[in-house]
Amino acid sequence: MEKAMQTRHHMGYADYCRKLDNRMKVEQRRQDEYEKSKHMLAEIDNQIHK
């Protein structure tokens, strides 16, 4: 988990836990990525079912 946090978010898990600001940034990025992937899947699904 530590390596994943370092690779993806450029901070360690301890930094993530220590500061609310860091957690908010990470969670906002996760939410943005989720919305983006959801949108991409909807587009692909739409193209398949034409």
C-alpha cells in the first residue's frame, strides 16, 4: 500500500494520514478519476450498442 501511495499520489501513507489537506487532495483525485472512467465506460457502452 505504501508503494502504491508513493507511486500514484507522491506521498507516503503516513503523510496521507497526518494531514487532512493531503487526504482531501488524494480523495478528490480519486473521485475525478472515478468520474472520468465512468464517463469513458458510458461512451464505450454507447458505441457498442449503436
